[in-house]
Amino acid sequence: MFIARKGHFVLGVDSAQTGIEQMLEEAQSENLGIDGVLADITNYEAPDPYNIVVVDSVQHMLQNDEIRNAVLEKSINAVCKAGTI
């Protein structure tokens, strides 16, 4: 939400419909540019590169190091050349 409050568009990815609904409800109440995708982060492919990718509250929920590393690799690949993860 912080980045959206600064005027940037945010795309949130969550595997729980409740998480997406809560995020969108809060975004709507503040008129923020946020969209949500219901997806398993281990299978999600970013459609375009992003300037910033934040991986929050994800790694500790993944089953093993192989999956954690795969998600980090996908996250790195989702960031544009001058971007930040």
C-alpha cells in the first residue's frame, strides 16, 4: 500500500481470494491504483517487467529451498534492468 500511496501503480499477487479482496477493498477506500491477481506465486509469470518487485510474507511459507530459490529467480526476472527487488 505504501508504494501506491506515493502515486505508483501496484499489482498484488496472492494465492488467497480473501487476501486479494482485502487488499482491493482497502485500495478502493483510499482510491489507490492497485490491482490484484489470484495466483500461486510459484507458478505466476509477470506479464511485463516491473520497476520494483517486493517479495513480502512469501518465503517462509514455501515448502523448501528449491521452491524459495525458484520464486526469487522469477522475482529477479520480473524486474526491469534499472529496477529493484
